[in-house]
Amino acid sequence: MACEDIKVLRGISLSSFEAGEGFKVLVDQLSNGDGAVLRLELRSLSGTRHYCAKARMAATKAEPLNLGQNSPLVGAESWKDQVYGDVLFHGPALQVIEDVTGVSDEGIAAELLGTAGRGWREEPWQTDVAAMDGGLQLALLWAKRMLGGSSLPTAVGRYQGTGELPSGAITAVLKGRVVGKSKTVSDIVFMTSEGRPIAHLEGVETHLLPKSR
């Protein structure tokens, strides 16, 4: 399965996080058979649309494309700033970046912890949510370098994974595609410590926050 055209329509403020929040997932089948396409929407109970995407179903799992992301970053430098506390506001459970191993105008690379390594409770995960969030965090760090301010992720062109959830460290390599006045677009590949690709995010978009312009 792959998810495509993932878009943030309206952010979610969790006012009752401890007690629990309710949302609706709406599914509309656009085509059927092997390769069926589903339109997905996440809405609040009041009907506000927050996220949308398309899911492309398949009978068997596909290996993610390599995209050449495991090649070294050109002109990579060591990371000198703190990772959390400025651009990244994440609490302990989502602080999954263990080490930023290099950064350049071409991209950024890091060692991440996934759901198992971060100690999340066992669930029937099909996607390593912790590692994928770590990839989006890398996109924000790289956007800060390229745009000079804080950004938020607003869209992902395509996600594809193998369903493998490594227990050890995960290597993530981001390569930039577009740098605009207030926007970046990048691709991210996630690999095991042996260099085996386990997932990729294509077309990750970030937009500079208005107060950072």
C-alpha cells in the first residue's frame, strides 16, 4: 500500500489530550481491484476537514524505491545547534532524532529511533510512525537552514513502506528538491543500520510560518 497526496487542511489543537479526542475517518472508494484507490479524510466530530489523502491498495507489499538517497550528502557539515527546543517543539515521546550526522544545502541525514527504539507500547503497527515523524522533523531542521525561520510540514506527495519496524537505529537521509522563498520540497529515505531501505517519503513540503518571514 502507498499513501499519496497527503495534505494538511487545518491543524488540530488537542484540548483534551489526556481524556481523549474524537475524530472521524471517511473513506470513499475511487477504483477497485488490485491497486484500488481510496480517498481518505480525517474530520473532527463537528465535521471540520483536517487532513486528506489517497490510499493505493495492493495485494502484496512493495519495496520502497531507493531514490539514490543513500549516497553521501555533498559538502556535508557537522550539526552544531541543539536539535530540540527551538524549531522542534516535540515532547520526550517524539524526540526520536538521536544524532544529526550531517547537513548541507543539499540535505540532511540523521540516526533516528523508531517506535520500538523509542519504547512506544506495542501495537499492530504497519508504519513506523515515530520514525516517519522523525523524518518530518528533519525536514523542518533543513528548512530552517535554507529559509532562515521556523516551518511546518504541509503536504507529502507519496509515502511507501515495507511494513518493517526495526528494533535498532534507523538512518534517514533527506535530499532537497526545491527551495523557494517560503517553501521547501524534499524526499526522505529511511534505512536499517545495514542500509536496507524500509520506507520513503516523496515530495515533503514545508512552509515558512508567517511570523518567521
